[in-house]
Amino acid sequence: MKMSARLRDCFCTFVTQGSCGLLIALAAVSVTSLQAAEKEPNQQQIQFFEAKIRPLLIKHCYDCHGEDTQESDLRVDTFKGIAQGGKAGSLIVPGKPEQSLLITAVNYQSNDLQMPPDEKMSKAEIEDLTNWVKMGAPYPNADLSLLRAPSDQGKYDLEKERKFWSFQAVKKPVLPEVKQKSWVKNPIDQFILQQLEQAGLTPARPADKRTLIRRTTFDLTGLPPTPQEIENFLNDSSPDAFEKVVDRLLASPHYGEHWGRHWLDVARYADSNGLDENVAYGTAWKYRDYVVNALNKDKPYDLFLKEQLAGDLLEPAKDVVERNERLTATGFLLLGPKVLAEVDKTKMEMDIIDEQINTIGVSLMGMTLGCARCHDHKFDPISANDYYGLAGILKSTKIMESYKTIGRWNENSLATEAELKVQADWDRKIKAEEDQIAALVKSENERLQTEGGKEFKLPEKPEPSYSKEVKAKLKALRDQVASLKKERPEVPTAMGAAERETIDVPIHIRGSHLTLGETVPRHVPVVLSQQPQNPFPEKQSGRLKFAEWLTNRQHPLTSRVIANRVWRWHFGKGIVATPDNFGKLGAKPSNQPLLDWLAAKLMEEDWSLKQLHRLILLSNTWQMSSEFNAHAAAVDPDNRLMWRADIRRLDAESIRDSILSVSDGLDPALGGSLLNVDNRAFVFNHESKDGVTYDFNRRSIYLPVIRNHLYGMFMLFDYSDASVLNGDRASTTVAPQALFLLNSELVEEASHRMAETVLHQTALSPEQKIQELFLKSYGRQPNEMEVSKSLHFLEELEKELQAKEVDSEKRITRAWQILCQSIFASSEFIYLR
């Protein structure tokens, strides 16, 4: 087959890339599909090949895929070459031309793969090739074993696979025995202490009260404690003093803002689409606010998941608020990036479904389900059959309103009956005016026809012939319609899913919708289902059934994955160090009994995340200091056994929010949108300039998240890439971070505001003002040396500024501003001990 330069690697470019991001070199060929090739071809079939097929291959294919040249590693002048295929995998599925890549190519079914590329084969040639594949691809003296798939392809020993630790149902383990019983505050400590004692290690001493309240306040709210909160805790000598701090912070609305951001990382939240057409997700903020409110209300985690997967299918809501929450929650399924200008609309749909399957698998189950789009998973017992069983659920779900360029995602109406009535009244007004226009046009056309006589032909554009009075009246009516349409009230909507016609999806050979295999009934992954599966409902997508299966207490992964995520977000590392992968390539748990106990306890507490937080924070494990121990570090250098608290840097949002908070510049308002781009509008203008602004003093969770163009400060401090799900942020230390803290407008303005605030406290001495700065910024008083050095620093700065600034008051303010900026840039400000 001759090729153009564009199709030099024709079969390579055709291969669909699955979620695992690899070119798949093997085709999925079932044993049953080869039955037509298992019998020796008869003489008539061989004659057909020699008379029709071999000449066709010589004419169109041998130049590029023959003895001398094998482009894309494909050779078609031998049976072995045909059977093995090239880089894109097998050319044919004997007996099934509709699943054969060769037939797809010669039919020009894809814009990317058209063989021969210069000119399409004749209809008769294509028909001959199709019949040849249909009869089993007979070939003289062929070694038929080359066409047979491995006997175990697509099959797993389920009993053996289910013995893998994360595929077993969660069972609450017995609490371990420990020697140092006095150290144990709750069962978490027993599991941690047992491993420490086995390693010959002892836990670090408890953190002091100042360190503890600072660490805990940041951990639960993402904000620093106020001086008053610190003083109240220091002065509270009651046994439950810290318990009261924890309960106060869990009741704070700032808890949902901080922990909501953690969830948004795994929900791949963004306010724009990204990819080819970066348009605004103008109502995505409603999903974000749903998450924040759900966590603040301590919505049970199982219900939280059900609402996001199938909120529109749950039992009738008690009121419109609950109904709208559920509809908004299903935005989880829509938030991912999409190629909205994809020419191949079927491919666009399957790519969106693939992104959803991958998100659901990784975020909720810690499983890379997307790898099974093109082939059975190479490591975990997830087959292509399982993948397309899930794909049927999502293909039966309305995600897109239209796939036409530029594709439009679905939005659910959140309108009340009153809002709908107002809009209907408005529509009636508009229609009445439009009816008047239509009647007037008809009347005037009839007049022209009557006056013109039988031979008169109405012009294509008759209005220029209308009377002046009619023209004026039409203009007035049309202006009125335009005004009414402009003023027409829009009902509120939110990105969300809905039901559509149910459908089961065939397996896509090599992940391509152009070569389809057997249709797969909707079902959940077999390895994770201990009991036989009942059929999915005929007239529902199956999202609700799937959500109920996912949150069933026998499910081996759901509770483990979220318990591990909570632990990771508290301690900076998970019990499973790969929180997004609980499969065979993921890390083994450092303390599986503890993880299983936490997962079981979460379910016992009706899936309450706040109770899980409380349990962790009230343990001695959480309350340890970060004190270094050389012996322990030699035994366990990575602190996997938790012999001390790790020193951790604040995340990007907490750094920004802290700078605003301690400088009295943080706007505490909750919820709402800061996106200054209309829904579905392009985020970038024709010059690719970003019109989005981030100049707000609201909490960081409310700043717009623009795919492909994240807020610069966030990118510097390891913010989550909104295009890819990630439950395990990195924590890097690079020079640009320090440069930002020394030069950014954010820090400049905050330090100036903080300097003016402290200088206006005229009743305080310079020493007391420095104490105030340290207390607000670090949560502690400075020692004598720090006070002395700060005063000396201010004195030297004022002298240096004299040559540039004659106004003494401005010099003093500038010196104090630089001191404040130095505090913001310090390690103590952005690290927790």
C-alpha cells in the first residue's frame, strides 16, 4: 500500500491511546472469533485467494509492506506477516470483517487511516477482501496456530486474584498487644506502637501546646490559629482542652473549604475545559460549593458518593434545596477535560466515557480501570469486558447536550416552580410580539400580491416594498422582541448528568470504535464482586445500582481508599504510599491492620468523615513532636513507622491564605463564583490572552482554576494539575518559590498592610510590636535574640533608606514592611512542625 508522508506510520497513528498512554501492539482476538480459521481451507477457498486476494495485495500493498519494505513493521506477502500484523496489532479477525483493522482501513472508515492512501480500492475489491476475511482468511499452506489467541487471554483465576490484599473484603482486625500501654490514647496508637516496638523504636515525646494547636488548625482549616485561640488553649488546663479545639475546628465553615479542596483534587475540578477549546465551565463552582457544604454538614461518605454518581436517580428529595444539591453533585461526572472540537463524534463520546471510567476507578477505588480500554489490564485482573461493562453505564447517561463542534455539555435546571412560571410568562410575551410580526408580514405580502395581479411574483426579500408605516411598525415590534429576549430571566443551571436511552456497549478492538467486538452487558468488575451479579435495569443507566455496589460495606476498596486519603491528607503520606493505586503496581500498605481498622471504623460510624478526623487527631500518634532521633532515623529513615511527626510544608492554598489572614486582608465570605467569563465562553481571546483575574482576597479555593493556564502562584507551590486526577501532591523546594515570596504583589501588599497595622498600635513599644508580629505569624513569642536582631534589622534598613526617602514616616513603614516580608518568606511561616 502506497502512503503519503502524513500516513508514513499509518497503523501506528490509527492506534487509539488508552488511559495507560501506551501504543498497544497486540490485538484482542477471542478464541470463538477464530472458529472460522480453525478448519483447513478447501480448494475452492484457496482458488478464491489466488484469483482475487493475492493479486489485490500485490497491486496495492507489496510496495510498502512486502519483502523489501515493511513500513510500520507490517508485511502482507506472507501468512505469518498478515497474522502477526504490525505496530498496530493484528490485521484481521478471521470470520469477523467488522472487527478487522484491514477492512476498516480499506473502507476509509477513519480520517486517520485510509488504505491505500492515494486512492480507495474499487467496490468489488473491497467486497472481495471482506468475503475473504468472512470465510476465515484462507491462505495456502498456512500455519493456523499463528492466528490462535493465547488460551488464557481475557481470563483470570478469580479465586487466586481475589486473594490480593486490596481485593479482599474489609474485616476489622483484633487490636494488637503492646508493652507501653500508658502511651495508648486510642486504638490507632496500638497499631502504630506495635510496629515501633517490633522495630525496637519508641515514639517521640508529645508536641508542646503551641505547636499542636498550630499544626491542628492548619490541618483542619488551612488557616493559622489566631493569637486569641492560642491563648485560650494555653490557658485551658482541663483534660479535654485539645478535644475542645478539635471539635471547634471541625465545626468551623473553614473546615469544609480546606478539606473540600482535597476532594476537588481527586474530582479533577476546574472552571474551564482545557484541551482544544478552552471554554468556561461557568457553573462548575456550584459543584465546588456542594462539596464544601457536604463536608461541613458531615454528609455520610457513602451518600456523598451516591449523590455524585446518581443524585438524579435517588428517591424523591424532600425539598427543592435537596433536589438541587443532588443534581449539582452529578457534576462530578462532567468536570473532566474534553476535546470539544473532535471531528469524529463517536470518538469524542468514547474519550469522554474513558475519562469518566478512569476518574471513577482512581478516585473512588484506587484502580486504574482506564488501562483496559484497549486490552485486558496488564497487571490487575480487570478485563476489556469489565471496562465496556462500565462503559455501557456511562454511555446510557446523558453527559453531553450535543457533540457538534463545539460540543456542549449537559446542564440540569435548578429552577423553582416560581422561576419557571416567570420565565414562561416572559416567553409568552415574546411569542405574542413575534406573532404580531408574522401576522403583519403576512398581511403586507398579501397586499403586494393583490395589487400586483396574477402575474406578480413576490420578491425573495419583499420588505423593501412595504409601506413606510408597516416598516416602522415592524422595526418597533422587532426592537421590542430583542429587548424582551435580552431582559428574559435565565433560570439557574448546573453541570450535571441525566438519563438517556440505555445501551450496552460492544468491546472496541484496540480501543477503536471502528472495529467492534461482542456486545457486553453492563456490569461491574468481576474480580471485585464476590456474589453473582444481577442484570442491570433495562430502563435505567445503572448508575444508581453501580453507586450502591460501590458503597456496599462488602466492597473491598471504597472504605480503604478514602480512609487512606484522609490519613495521607493528615500526615503527608498514606498508609498506602500510592493513594491513587491500590492495584498490583501500587505500594503495599505500611500497616494494613491499621488501614483495615480505620476503614471498618469509618463504616461503623455511618461513614462520618468528621468522626474519622476526630479519632486521628485525638491519638498520641497525631500529637507527637517532630523531634529527631538518630537511632530511629537509621532504622526507619523515611519514618514509615511513624516514630515522630514529619515536618511538612504548607500547600499552595494555605500559604496564600495565611499571608492574607495574618495581614488582616482575608475576605472570609463563603461560596460563589469569581470567574469573570460567561458560561461556555472562550477563556482566551483571539490573541490567546487570558482574561481571567485572580486579584481577590477570598480564600484560594474560590479562585478560578483554568486548565492549561493555572494561577502562577499555585503552579510554583505544587498545586494539583487540574487536567489529571491526583490525590498525592508533591512538595518541592525550588528557587522560584523564594523569589515569589520576595517579589510578588501578593506578598508586597500583605506585608505593607501588616506593617501599617502594627505601626498604628501606638501604645505598643517596638519590642511589643515585634512580639505581635511573631505571635500572629508563627503562633509564638520571639526570644530575646530574635527581638534584638529584628530591632537591629529595622535600624539598619532605616539608615539605608535615608538616601532614597526623605519622609521619615515612610522610611519607618518601608522598613517594617520589609521585616514583615522577611517573616512571610521564612521557613517557619510555611512549614509545620
